[in-house]
Amino acid sequence: MRYSHRLTLILTAAVFTLACLPALGAAATPLPTFDANAPLTAIAQTAGVAATQTAMSVPTATPTIIPTRTPTDTPSPTPTFLFLVPTQFIPPTQVPIGSSNLDFDCQVISFEPQEAVAASSRFFGKWLVANIGRAAWNADNVDYQYVDGDKLHLQSIYDFPASVQPGGTVEITVDMQAPAEPGEYYTRWRINAGKEHFCPMDLRIKVY
């Protein structure tokens, strides 16, 4: 009798326990497994994102290529040769003398003065003359005289100082005096050989 009662109590307790099991709810959710490498992975991912954002925020500078000049050879200056031909100076007595088919003809080679003269001053008018005709100028019958222009002379006619052969030269001189008034003046002379009158000799002076 006592045994049956004990068995009954055990069964009752077992039924009661089984009845309480659903009330306890579902089994507890298992705890998440902790990954030891998770912090490192998060740090690496964060660093990667930061680097990407930094690269995107920094403008990409495209390098500008500056063209370089290719050095070229500088040509050497070409030497310029100047051939200086000296001007031949011929003294009055060496001026080439012409020739004429006329019996009496002349060539005036030079004259003086070529510079200005002072007012009222005495000076000599001079001509260097060459005989380019076929006849000689004999001092016995050849002279020279004033024919036109301002009267600057102190004597109007002169005998030849010497005879002049064809191709020869002679200096003809006239004693003159400048006017009292400054200005430009002109006078003309010629040679006479008998009835022949030739060789006009002009002289222009400036008086100051």
C-alpha cells in the first residue's frame, strides 16, 4: 500500500514536470561566436575607405609638358670681304690731257681760289691750262685778257709767261682785289693768239 502511494507521487511529479516544460519557452538563443580577426578587418576596411575618399577629394594634376627647343647649330657668320679700291689722286699737272683737231684749243685743269676771300682783300686768280691743240702757243704773240663779268682785276691783259707746246701746261695768273661788299662774284678771261680767241677761263669767288 505504501509502495503504490509512492509510485503515484513519482508519476504525478513527472507529469507536472513535463507539463511545465513548454512554459519555459524555446531554447535560449546561442551566444554569437566572437571572431578574433574582426577588429583588424574593420580597421583595414576603414583605412581603405579613408584612402579612397582622400584620393577622390585630391584633384588629379595632369602634368603639362613644356616643349623644349631643340638646339640648332648657330651658323657661323660669313666673312664679308671688302675690296677697297683706293681713289687715284691725280695732281693738277698729271690730269689726263685730251687732244683736239683744232689748231688752237685748251683744257682748263684747275683754278684758284676755291675758298672765300675777305672783302677788299688782294688775291690772285689762277688757272692751270693745257694746250690740247695742234699749234704751239708762242709767248711772242699769245696773251690773255678779261672779257666778261665783274671787274675784279687790277690789270685787264697779260702777256704769256712762256711758250707752250701741244700737250704742255701753263699757269695763268691775274692780280685781283675783292669787292668791298660781301657776296658772290664772277669773272671770265680768254687766250688770244693773233686773230684766234679761245679757251674761256671762268672764275667764281665768294666774298665775306
